[in-house]
Amino acid sequence: MIRIVHTRAEGTLLEGSRKGDGVYEIVRTRENGGFRWSRHVGIYLPHSQDKAAKMWEIDRAAAALRAAGFEVEVDVDNVTAGRSFADAEADRNERAEGRADRYAERASRNTSAGNARWDRTRERMSGIPLGQPILVGHHSERRHRRQIEWAHNQDRKALDEVKKGKYWAGRTQAAENYQRHREDPGTTRRRIDKLEADKRRLERRLADGWTQKFGPDAEIPTDATLLQDYGQGYGLYRLTPSEEWTATQNADIAQLDDELGYWRQVLAEAEQRGVKLWTKADFTKGDFVIYMGAAIEVMRANTKSLTVPWGHYWAGSGLLIVTVEFAQKVHKSGGRIYTDTLPYDKVQGRLSAEEAAAAIRLPVAEAKRLITSRVREARGEAAPDQPGAQS
């Protein structure tokens, strides 16, 4: 008996398989579910933990196993709550720390091996003077050629080891920065917006059901309501959610609420540290928004974003202060210029119109320092010359 079991807490696991029985070889293929194996949990479905079951993948795996002669039982629980999001996030951060340690060890090992191989090669080749030509016809010719070929092979291997070290060093840095990047205020605000949109979508479907087209040969649910008849047996119907589906969606909404609460707390803690969360109330027309190391004049402050001159006018120009007047001069045909919108979660800082006008007359180095100081203020960081400053 093979059991495919799903819970939100554990994800989708396959139980009852033994080494060599052929089960994993069947379900590992993409068309049969794409299961994977881990020495910690056995055969599992990737990215299934803390979510409702992916029934299309479970059903494909079960069908493939039954076709191969196995008896399969599917047990799915989409309603019982799983781990809290805080626990899941703590587990992800802990695993990132573990990855950083492993990658750092690999980086050190590869780099040390490459440097040691390089030093050994240089030591062995030290008996041949630099630039010494091969003496063709001399008794040392063959030995000289073998040494040169050996040195080339060793140098290539040393370079490969050093490259691997650099690769793992980069992976180490990425793992070390995992939590910082994940909890970045701008990223967190965008994530909250997406989660809120997902929640609204689920709530609408719970309230109104959903629409689906059926053909003449389709089995139409008895509680479906015909919205539009296309003729010849085709029609658009509104479906009423089943109790099981409703319970699953309610569990999804509860999980979304838990995740939203966690990320809102992350933002609240960031504000307590002095991080500025920009909104429409912080800008008026004529102010300058700091983005990509430049201060760009604001043409309009909207609910979700700022309207600024089109980036093609100024991006890459090296300008520190970008005005609407400058964009009008760059715009070849004159008149109304093209614009871009800059979401508030990407804003890095602000200068008033008076501060920007004064900054235009400053030396470039001083203007850069002013912009950098405003960015650091928005991040809640101390100035470089103040105690506790961060690089």
C-alpha cells in the first residue's frame, strides 16, 4: 500500500515505498507529479508545505502508480491549520544560516586548494629559469616539454578551484543576506500589497462563486446557474462553491491573515528603528524624490506612486538633480514630456524644492553627500561620522 498524504504542516509526502520498488522512479518525472527524495523526509512534493494540496500533481502520481500495479491511497487534509507563519519564517532563516556556513566552508576549501596547487606548481617549476627556451635536440627537451605541459594542467586546475571558491563565496554572501533582503521594507510593502490582493480575490470567489464554460458533452453541476447561452449546447455558468472547497479557501484566508500580520509587524518594527515608509502625504508637486542616486522633480503625487519625468531623459546622464525643465529641453519635439511613475516602496529619500535648488549650485561631491545623507536618514541609519553608523 502506497499512501500519498498531505497536510499543511508537513506538505505532501509519499509513504509505504521501499528502496528498489520502483515507486520513486515513477513519481519523480514531471508528468507523474515531480516528487523528490530527501534523507530527512523521504519522498515528497516540492513547495507543498504550508499550502493547500496540489491535487493535479497528486492525482497524476496516483494514476501512474496504479497503472504500474501499486495500490494507492490518497489522504488530503486542506482544512487543518499548519505551522504559524512566524515558525515557518524562522525555519527558513535558520536554513539560510546553515547554507551560509556550508557554502563558506566550500569556498574556503576550494580557494585554499587552488592556491596550494598554484604554489606547488611554482615551486616545482622554479628549477627552470623564467623564459628558458626548449633546447630542441638536447637530452633535456622531452623532460622540459613534459614539465611545461604538467604546469599548464596544474595551473588550469588551480584556476578552476579558485573559480569554485569565488562561486561559493557569492553563494555564502547571498545566504547571509537572505533575511535582510527578505525583510527589506520596500520588498515587504510590495509583498503585503500582493497578499492583500490575493485575499480579496479569495473573498470574492467565496461570496460570488466563479464562472466556467461548458460544452455539450460536459457534465454540468446541478447547482450551476446559466449566465449566457452560446447555442449548440455551449454556455457560461456560475458555479456555487462546495462545502469542501469553501473550507479549503477559508483555511487559505486564515493563513494569509497570519502571514499579513507577520509582515505588518516587520514593517512596524522597521518604523520603530527609524525607517521611513513613504506615502502621498510626504510629497507635493515640485519636491524632489531620490531614486537611483539622483533627485528627480515630482510632477504629481498619486495615491500609489509619484509621477516623474521619463527615465530615458535622465537615466545614465550622471545628473544628480533632474528637473522638469531639463526634461523639456531633452524632449526633441517640445511641449508635453513623457512621464514615469515611481511607486512609494521604491522611494529612497526626499529633497524639498528649496533644497534641490541649493544643491544644484553645490560642488558635485557635496551634492552627492547630501543625497547620500538623506537616503541614510530614510533607512534609519546614522550618518557616517556618527556613532553606530553602518556601511
